[in-house]
Amino acid sequence: MSPSRPAPAVSVDIVLLTLGDTGLQVALHRRDHAPCQHQLALPGGYVHVDEDDSCEATAKRVLRDKTGLEPRYLEQLRTFAGPRRDPRGWSVAVSHVALIPLQQLRDAGDGVFHFYDVDQLPELAFDHAEQVREAVQRVRNKASYSTLPCWLLPERFTLTQLQHTYEQIFGETVSRGTFRSRLGIKVADAKPGEYADEAALLEATEEFLGGKQRPARLFRINRLSLFKRARW
Amino acid sequence: MSPSRPAPAVSVDIVLLTLGDTGLQVALHRRDHAPCQHQLALPGGYVHVDEDDSCEATAKRVLRDKTGLEPRYLEQLRTFAGPRRDPRGWSVAVSHVALIPLQQLRDAGDGVFHFYDVDQLPELAFDHAEQVREAVQRVRNKASYSTLPCWLLPERFTLTQLQHTYEQIFGETVSRGTFRSRLGIKVADAKPGEYADEAALLEATEEFLGGKQRPARLFRINRLSLFKRARW
């Protein structure tokens, strides 16, 4: 039995976050048609029922079409719905958060997006400002007890880069000791294939970053994991 | 510009949880028409674009129509969507979690629902079993750092009833001392209008429960609040 009433339009919006020089930034584009023409907005698009296997697939298709990239981290945020969020009528936007390293975004889709500090948002179309606020809250919250920030870094990173990423997400510095103790980092001198942390998440690679003085070993991480310890 | 493709059907499902004698239970009903006729399913219904102001409004309307009740706690869980979850075609279900005290449900909608232990689920229609699993995980997780379990109790409750509620959600007993320390309970002998806890959440009322021996004062809570302390 199909519904006898008209169905709402269903789209997927993506809060695409990256780490710029000044901290967490969101990727926005200027809309080239009505409604909200010329306003800044999140990337997004309608679900294509003949193409997409899920809302996550819609999100990936939209990002692929715009940037050629697949985000390493993609998560459903929340669904925003109602009669007034879009002037075209009752609409449902299944909002997602995606994390992509800035360099990857710059290489792939130069000029497609404008990047804005998440704590200094300009005016946005529809309810996109609310979506960004919720996404940032989610990312900061999850960063406080998980390895989520790794997905804002290139695939291989130094422990110092990882510390800076956490600091930029929270907007505050932490001591090297506090940082390493939270992540359970015990063996920063891990050898290739060994793990630097108790939870066996940070795997040492054979590569180094930096000059002759004190080159820093690069690590990689394979999955999102929650800390067993208390929050940050 | 409307989408040129057909829009998916949009419904709202509700994982209605309550606390029975054996612990956390979910309210299910037997579907009286196809698809999945005669199977157990969550309450739910299509969004009525001419009536509902939001998906939360759809959830409330569906529960009101079935039970006459408004849940004291209602939260969006996650959106389940895709071409195969419903044989009628591409569909979007915005899933919600609702908490209602058992007595209230029994008084209002006797016979509408069957109650099942969340850890011993029968076979359910569509992806409803997955929705229940996620909802229970969310509730247990939130219960570990918030006052969420209060919404499974009547409006006024004793501190012992509250402790039992936490124990039933987690399926394990805790000592009275551990429980009270987690909730920051300092003054269980609070007088009417005073608060029993540090966070000023548990307000003492003028009413008591129990016989002449040691009547227990009833408390009430006004809002969902997170603990400042570490997790359970």
C-alpha cells in the first residue's frame, strides 16, 4: 500500500570538514540557481532511486561528482525535515558528516569549494548553519574519546601531527605527555609493523618525515576506535 | 526545481521502550496487512505533509493515534534507507526512540502492543530488529552518562526506584554507594523543593512512598542532563 499523500522530497546534505591552518573548516559552495541563489550552501543532492543503494551512496555520489574523491570517513549526522526548511515544500535532508584531509581536497577539486572556519560561519542557505553546528559538535565530542581525528590527516602521519590535529579540533593546546597518555601511546619508538599504543591502533610504517636532525616516523591507523579511558 | 526522479516513500518508525519486570522491553504490534502481514513490527507511519510539522510530529501523531499518549522522551535515532528494506520500493524510515513508563502504556493502550525483552527479540518485519538493536545501544550508552533513565519512571520516584531503573537498563546490580556517587547524590534527606544531588536535577517533592516503617521520599527531575563525571 503506497501512501496516498504526496511524498516529501528526499535529499542528502554533506557537512564536509577538513583541517585548515586556522583549525576545523567546512567546505561550502555558492548556489547557482534558485532557491537561495548565490547563497553559500553545503554540497548535497536528491536521492536517485534508480542509482543509489542508500543515503550514504547518495552522499558518496554527490562528492564524487563534485571532487572525484571518496571521503575516508563518512557518517550519518541526523535527518532535518519539515515544511519550511526549503521553499519548494516539505523536505527531508539526511545530513552526513565527511572528513577529508585538506591537501586531498585541494588537489582534487580546486575552486569547487570555499573553506570557512566552523566557528566563524557566514550566512548559509536553508538550515545548513544548524547542520554545520551539529556536525562540529559531533566531531569534537567523538574526538574526545576516539581516533576520529586521524581521518583529517593523510594516510601516514607523525605523532606530532596527530597531536596538532587534536589540538586544532578542540582549539586548545595539550602537553605532549597528556596527549600521549590519553592515546595510550607507550612506544613512540615502535619499529615497522609494531604498534605505538596499547590499543594496537597506531601502526608504525617504514617511512619518516623531516630532515637529518630528528626525522619522525610515520604511523597509520586502520579503523575508527574508541578509547577505553575517560574523556579528554 | 523539483527532482525529476520519483521520490522515495518517507515514513517514521518508533522504537518505543519501556521497563518491564525483566528489564528493558520494546513495544511491538502484529501487522494486519501486507507487506510482512502478521509479522511483528515497530509502530510507524508515513509522513503526512499536510499535517506534520516535522518527523518528530509524525512520531507523536502515530503514537497518539495508537495509544493516546505523548512520550515524555522522544529522540531521533537514525535514518534507515535504501531500495531493499521494504518490498514496495526505495524507502526512507526516520527512526526514533521513545521512552514511556510501562504503567502509562498499560493504562492507555491495553492490547495495542506486545512487549518483548530487548535482548530476546523475536523475528521482526523489515529492518526493525536492527532499529531496536541500535536504539537499545543508544539508550544504554546515554544512560551511562545522563539522567535518561528517569524518563522510564513515573514523574515522581524514589531514589531506590531510580537505582533499580539504572540496574535494569544495564542488566547488572550496583551498590547503593556507587550509584549515589555517580549521580552526585549528597543529600538524600533533602526537604521539599531542595535538590538531592550536586547538579540540582533531582528535586525533592512533598510526597512519600511506602508504609510507616521507612517511607521513602519521592523525587522528580525536570530535564535531561549529562553527568560531569566519567562514565558508569
